[in-house]
Amino acid sequence: MRVLRAALELLTRERGPVLEDFPDDAPGVPAEGDEAWACPLPLPVPASPATGEEAFARQLLAEVGR
């Protein structure tokens, strides 16, 4: 509720744009930010390099399959 009130108080400012820091840190977030980022999507492993004919066939099948 404090975050919402603080955000709404920014609307009462006569001049803007307003950019202010909220005094509290987010819960569960380390202060130093030393966590590594990771992609949340399971991406497929890229295929091994193919010959020209194999690459063309793959691209053709991908295009037709759309």
C-alpha cells in the first residue's frame, strides 16, 4: 500500500517528469545484485553445421511448415 501511495503522490507534483527512488528495497532481492541472469525460455540447441544442400532443405521445410 505504501508503494501505491508514494506513486500517487508523484501525480500531485506541479512539475515533471518526476523520477524518485522508493526508500525500501524489494523483498527477496539481494542488495548487491550479484545474481546471474538466465533465459526463462527453453530454447532448442542449434543444429550442427550442414552442407549447402542440407541447409537449403531445412530452410525449405521450415518455410513450407509455417
